[in-house]
Amino acid sequence: MKKSFLRVTILLAVVFLLMAGTIEAAGLGSRDLKFGDRGDDVAELQILLNSLGFSVGQADGIFGPLTEKAVINFQRAKGIAVDGIVKSQTHDALNIRNSTNTSVYRIQRGDTLWKIAQKYNISVNELKTANNLTSDYIIAGQDLKIPGNTVLSRGGYTRFSPSDIDLLARLVRAEAGGEPYIGQVAVAATVLNRVKSSKYPNTIPGVVYQTVNGFIQYCPVRIGTINLPATETARKAVLDAVNGWDPTNGAVSFFNPRTASNAWIRSSTVTANIGNHRFVF
């Protein structure tokens, strides 16, 4: 009897811990946020509050006391009900209600979801979600809804979806998993610098999956390691980069000087040397 009770107690404890540690992958504005919540949407909220001058410190995806204080200060400044909870009124004041433009694409012979997603600078997952697809199977002549880029209406602030953060974290893991933490932040920063530049696609998926003259830009995309799950360290590095940390001083590319043979990249302006990577502009 005692053994059975002990087993049940342990099982309940494990379930509780798993529930407590669950991180939501919701987009900012899709749910109310309060003290104790975790997730990519919390990180988005923290980045937005920091950019508005209501400091939460590090954007770590955890709704802790600093985030609650920042929300309260924001609510007071906007003259709305002060409770430290991000509900509809606070969502509206933050102006995070997003607008999405949708177009339609008719599938051609030889198309794949990956090719179509690359064409429109979106991820395959976003394309599948917009069309309620559960597999990668598509048919020529079928119409696909192409979701527009989701942005915040407040100028100057770029919003990245949870799938964007996950994709970039997977790239960081694949490109720099063995590098020091600052080196992982640096790799993430180069991708974000490309997103900001008019010379490159303006989305994370667009940059990561970009092909130039038939050449895929990132080795993990070519060899498939981009599909390995992101580590927590890589995810934190991405959030640090999104939050403004750029150890590369504006670099848009990086390489290992011991193995790189590309003449163009070797002739580029060096902005930083971090770990095994050289960062260039």
C-alpha cells in the first residue's frame, strides 16, 4: 500500500514539474500574459517593453518580477487599469494587434512547399498552417494561401514569430553549437543584420533559406542539420541578439578562417574574431 502511494506521489510530482516547465509557443497577442508565464510570446513582450523604454532587463521568456513591474509602469503611463497582467486593453495600448495580407498562389508542376516558401520568404510551417496542411504533399493546380509578413504596426520594431526564433536557434545550434556563448549570439546577430539590410531578404526564413546563383547560403541547410532541434543555449543566444546584442559590430557573414576557401568572403571587411569564426561585412 505504501509503495503504491509512493509511486502515485512521484508520478504526480513529475507531471507537475513537466507542466510547470512547459514553455508556450504562442505568438504575442494570442493569450493573456501574467506573472509566472513562460514562452516566446513573453520574450516578444519583453523585447517590446525594452524598446519602449520600460526596462525588463534580459529578455529571457520568463514573466518575472521585472517584467511585471515594467507592465505596471507601462499601464500607469498609458492611463489604463493597473494590474500587471497583459490583457486586451494592454494589448491594444502596446499596439500589437497585427495585420496579415494574404495572397493566393497556384501550384505549378515541379513545385514543392519548400520552393514556394522560399519564393515568398516564409517558412514551410507557416505555409502549412495557413492552408491547414498536415503533410508536404501538394498537387499541381491546387491553390495555396500565402500569408503576408506579420509586423507590428508600431514603426521601427520588427516582430519575429516563434517559428522564426526556432529556425534561427536551429541555425545557431548547427553553425555554432561548439562555440562560446558570445559566438552563438554573434552568429544569430549576422542573420538579423541581413534581415535589416536591403541587400538580403527581410525575414529570417528568407535569409536562412536564401539561394544565390544556385548556391544555398548556409551549410546546415544544404546538409540537413538545420532540422536538428534547437538547444536552450542557442535559443537564449537568439533572444539576446533579437534584444540588441551584436558582438560582431554589424557583420552579415562569418567563416572559419582555417577551412574557408571562398575568395569573396576572405576579401571582406573583418569586424570581429570570436571563437573559431571571423565575422565580416
